[in-house]
Amino acid sequence: SSRDWAAKGTALLGIKAVVVESFERIHRSNLVGMGVLPLTFKDGATRHSLGLDGTETIDILGLAELRAGMDLQMAIHRVGGRVDHVPLRCRVDTADEVEYYRNGGILHYVLREMARAA
């Protein structure tokens, strides 16, 4: 379906995380299923209020300790060398989704579980 391909296309482009103001429920779930990290801005921040224009490089900090619903930090590396840190909410909402994400998506998770059981 087009909903599936919205997440599949994102993953196939090599995108590892998506940061937005809000997610449609199914799209968020599909991103996790494809191994893409869904993140939302906190405290009313938006791409506009942060002055994001596409020239930045972004790092997501704190992924080694990933838990469902936790807060993370986004380091925004701007042209000229300035780095801003912005809080984000991780929208991987359940412990199962954390495992799907850590395995690169639900398909990789299921295949690893099948291989482990064999």
C-alpha cells in the first residue's frame, strides 16, 4: 500500500531517523517496522523555530540506551561550526518496537529469531 511505501521508500533512501512535529499512527508504526527511528520535537519546537534549512548535519545522541518513549538529544551542526542541542521524544513506543528498531526492522527481527530457534 502507499502507507507501507512511505516508510519503505524512506528506509530505501538510507534515512535512519525522521524528526517531525507529529506522526500519523500507522506511519509511525511502519517506520519502526522498517528500522527507521521516529522522533518528535519537544517543548513546541518546530523545524521553523529551530531555523532548519537543510544545510545542517544532524546527530542523534543517546541511542545506546534506547528505551521506549525516552527523550534523546539532537545535535544540530550548522554551517560555520555552531552546534545546537535540542531535546526530542523517541516515538518507539513499546519494548517490542525497541527490539524491531535494534534489529533494523521487523523483518530482520523475525529472521534472526527464526535462525536462533533453528
